[in-house]
Amino acid sequence: MNPEGAPPSRAAARQEGRATINDIAAVTGVAASTVSRALSRPDRVNRVTRERIQAAARELNYVPNTQARALSSGRTDTVALLVSDATNPFYFGLIRGAQQQLHAAGQALLLMDTEDSAELENHLLGKMRRSVDGVILAASRLPEQTLAVIAAELPVVTINRNVPGVHSVVIDSPDGVMQAVEHLVSLGHRHVAYVTGPPSSWANEARWRALRTGMARHGLSADRIGPFGVSRHCGSAAADALLNTGATACVTFNDLLAIGILRRLAERGVDVPGEISVVGCDDIFGADFCSPPLTTLTAPIEQAGRVAVSMLLENLENPAVRASCRRIILPTHLTVRQSSGQAPRL
Amino acid sequence: MNPEGAPPSRAAARQEGRATINDIAAVTGVAASTVSRALSRPDRVNRVTRERIQAAARELNYVPNTQARALSSGRTDTVALLVSDATNPFYFGLIRGAQQQLHAAGQALLLMDTEDSAELENHLLGKMRRSVDGVILAASRLPEQTLAVIAAELPVVTINRNVPGVHSVVIDSPDGVMQAVEHLVSLGHRHVAYVTGPPSSWANEARWRALRTGMARHGLSADRIGPFGVSRHCGSAAADALLNTGATACVTFNDLLAIGILRRLAERGVDVPGEISVVGCDDIFGADFCSPPLTTLTAPIEQAGRVAVSMLLENLENPAVRASCRRIILPTHLTVRQSSGQAPRL
DNA sequence: ATGAAAGCGCTAACAT
DNA sequence: ATGTTAGCGCTTTCAT
């Protein structure tokens, strides 16, 4: 194997099966640069050379080293997705949608959890700005200005958040909230409360404004309770506060909260929807089989993930696109199940 | 800024704010290697030099380039987690646990979805074997031999699967199934069916064997129906098949199936647990609020994620550990809710 | 169409 | 304790 008695090459010494373009070059008798071309831009190389190279690559079980490629080309073929809490079922569909689209484009997904902290979010963003081609920010807690700075040096797409100059895909839940208002008003509800989520959430504010506006159109005002955390057990406090307002219906920041409220209400013997109607937001996993099944705003969340990825990839390929600032708005619709009904008679 | 009229350095030309160790070296008047040391092994450098360097790094807003570091050191500080379906709620806790532990160790998480396909799994593994330090395989569909080959060239920890020579953390659901058997038998059930999941799942077989063995101890035999897919809507077919067996109780491969069965049973007017008892497996999000709330085997899945990461990191740091083959078994327990009850009288 | 050569930013011997 | 010198594996001008 080594007739000259020369020391084995570094590469071979490190690991068997770790062929590099140099190995391929040696085997096929061409220059490494030709191998590189044959593999990444096959059309720039003579057909027979190319085929010889490709055959050798297969033979040697060659796998390109992404680090090396990234180092010299600047592209990493990796996109980061930042979520505020990886265990929130809301993100499941998002992750799936993003992952699918990314995989189809030959890119990898780097998933990061910001734990709902602006500091951690900022820190992570700083650390990885060199190791990814772009970032998708779901539920960013960062101030607009910071976001703008980041977007200036790295392609960014935000989800459910609009920032001047930053591409975004937002789910039109305000419109959905309007639908919910019409639904509730038509059922005779006059007193509706909004169950507030995290104050730092952009969507939270948007939903509240929509509810207030919608109610105002009917000459009615809306109550607001909270803020509450967005986990299920925060629903207990929310339910108690809700009963205190005397509202006959509520719209919640998200389904997690709504499901928690449903449970607490059941514990306290309050009939839903007989005494009070509950409308959630997002239509997460579980919204259709909780008890009673939840009336909620169905968000096309998986689609949002796919669309966000598409936008990002477009940016990467086309600098002109990057200079512009696209916004995509995805529609929601109200899905009526059994947690909403006729307002109780006084 | 550039009094000599010299062309700007390549680095500066590329991007502002993209300082390298060379920039720091220039500013502080030391060699680049010293900068490297000061930053990665502070103790190997004189205190005042180190402090000057660190100050300069902060000043220049320096962020190490992970690609370059990986290329020369061989470490990537990234761990991959492969799941068979990122939208399966079973993985949520796993992802969270892994992410937490990884973050604490300064490592990144690369999440990949194998879409339940052995081919895709193998392909992904091949593609990224250079870009990660190690891999956690949740629900691998790969044959033992392939797994062994992969484990030989890359640190691997499997979850819920035992392969000779490969580190693993498995959740002791067979023991949990035994508990379920005792529970059901003590409620008077004599005819129990197992609702089979994916044949390629190692855990699926283990659970079935446990059920059969457990029943045999009471001189009873067990039925087996399926295999069924693991999504909720596959529960419909499973429920129909179940009714056909005449069993008074079933244990399902996972909660998703169980929840689907519950729904179908309700549609067909079959009372749970009056006419039939249903026991799930995993205790996923939703198992406690479906209707009726599901009796199930509670798996410490988030802990499994953390433990898997710890094992992997140990391997990376300590080659001796890597040569050994550790197995960690995590206990489960039966959580009795309202989907199981007394067997119906004949 | 192909080759030669110069890095990308960092780490790791080896010297001093 | 610090500097020098080679690369890691790949892409990319620039020649030929």
C-alpha cells in the first residue's frame, strides 16, 4: 500500500473513509480544483473528466466537508430557526414546515430555543451569525432597533412580527379575532374579555387591538385581563380572573392558555359554553380533542414555516430581493367547535 | 482611516464588524497564535497579555468563526438529534431536554427529521458525519449492522434502542407494560389486545413481548392487532379492529394512537372505560386533557434527552468512555386516569 | 477545459 | 510565555 515507505498522508492517518478532493485528484490524475468544479459545477467541466471524477468520488465514498466549504465560500447551507420555547406545541408545525422546505433545498436546520429571553436571543444570534446563511425568528423578543441591526448583516425573516426593513411572514390573527368577535356577538355576547399573553409579544398586542376594535364596531367595549404566562397551568389564574370580570366570553392569546382555562373552569363547575364561551388562538395539537373541543383561530402555521424558508432562500440567491422588504400575510379562519355557544340569559 | 492609500485588507473589505484573530493580533501587537490561546485556553497565557487581548476582542466585537475552528481542530461543538418525525409530540420533551443540556455545555443542536425512512436517515448521517461531534438517534430505523458501522466512526447514543456496542438510553416501557397488565388484570380484564405500531420500531416489539409475557403470568393470552401508523387518525382503523377482537382492554404502542382510538370509540358510541379500557404509552402533551383523560405509561422523556446528551458529551471528552458501551435505563410508571376501569360483566 | 496558487480563520506542533 | 510555521479541505481567481 505504501511501497516507497513514505509516511502515510495526514488525511489517511486521521481516519479511513475520510476521502478529500485531493484523494480523488490523485486517483483520477487531475488537479484538485478540477475535482472541486466537477463536483459543485458539473457544467464547467468536460463530460468524460467529470464522469471519471464522479465515479472516483463514489468509489472513495467521498463526502464534502461542510466546514471547509463554508470557510472558503462563505456559504454554510444552514439556516437557524429561533423559537421562544421549543416545547410550545405552537412551534411544532412551524418546525416541521421549515424543516421540510429546508431539506428540499439541501440546507440544514439549526434549531435554537431562546427561552423567552431577549438577552439569550441576542447572545445566540451573535454567536452564530458566522455559522448560518440566514435566520428565521419566530416570536422575537428583541427591540426593533436591535432587529434592524441584525438584519443588516444577516438575512432575516421574522414570523408574526413586523419590523421596518425586515422581511416577515405574519399570520393574520387580527382578522381572525374579528371573525371571533362576530361569532361571539352573533351568539348574544355583550361582554367579552381578552386574556393577555406575554407583553413582549407583538402578536399579543395586535390581537388585543383587534378585539377592542371589533367590539367597538358593535358599540361594545372589551375587558382585558392578564398578562399571563403562556403555559397551560397559567390558565388557572386566568380562569379565576376571567370569572371575576363577569364576561360571558373570552378570547385568549393562545390555545395553551385556553386549554388551561377550560380545565380550571371544569374544576370550578362552570359550564362551557353554557355559562361562558372560550375562544382560543392557533389551533394547536390538542385543540380538537380537549374537552370541550376548542373553538379557535386556525393558523396555517406549517405553511408559515415553509413560506419563511422560501423567502429566506430567495434572499440568499438574489441580493435584489434582499434589498427589498417583503411581507407575506397568511389568512386565518375561525374553527368553531364546542367551547363557544349562546350567551347565557341574564 | 487609510492614510497610506493602501487597499483595505480583505477581511475589512468583506464586512465591517467581522474581526478575526489577526485583527486582534495587529491591535495588541502579539502573534495570532497567542490570541488564539488567550481566547481558548486563558491559563496558558500571561495575565496582562491575556487581559489586553480580551479587551481588544471585546472592543472589536470579535466572534470566533466556528467553521474555521472546526476545520483546524476537528471539533464542531454541534450535536445532531435525529427524530423520525419532528411533529410527533413524543419528541417535544426530548428536543427540549437535549437542547437545554447542550446549551449549558456550549454546544449547538442540529435537528433532523428522518421522516421515518431508513434511507433518509442513512443519507443524513452520511452527509453530516463531518459537521457534528456526535449524534443522538431517537427511534432509529437502521439495521443493527449499519448502526454499528456508524458508531465506529462517530460517537452515537441511541434512544429507545439497544444495539451491541452502541451507547443507549432506553425508557423501560416493558416494565411499564407489566404495570399496565397488573392494573388491567386486577380490574378483571381477561382479554387484552396490543395495538401495534411501526414494525421497524424496536420499542414496539419490546412492548408487545412484555404484554404477552405479563398476561402469560396470569395464564392469559394476549391479542395483537395492527400494525398501524402512529398518527392520530390511524386510531380509527385501530379502534374498529379492536372492537372486532372482543377484547375488553387494550394497550397501545403510543398515546397518539390511543387518543385516536378514544375518539373513534366515542363516535361509535362505545363507552370508555365502561365497555372497554384503553391504556396508552408515553404520556405526551394532551394525554391528560383528552376525553376521557388517558391512562398511560409516563415516560421521562425530557430526562432521556438530557441524559443522552450527557452520555454523548462524556464520550467526546473521554475516549475511554467511548470504548465502553453504556446503557442507561430510565423507569416509567403507570399513570391511571379515566380511560381504564373495571372490566364489563359478561 | 484545466491547472497552479493563494487564501478562508483558526489551531497545533515546534521553536525560542 | 510567546512567536513561527504549517496546514485543516475547499473554493476561487488567474493563467494556460
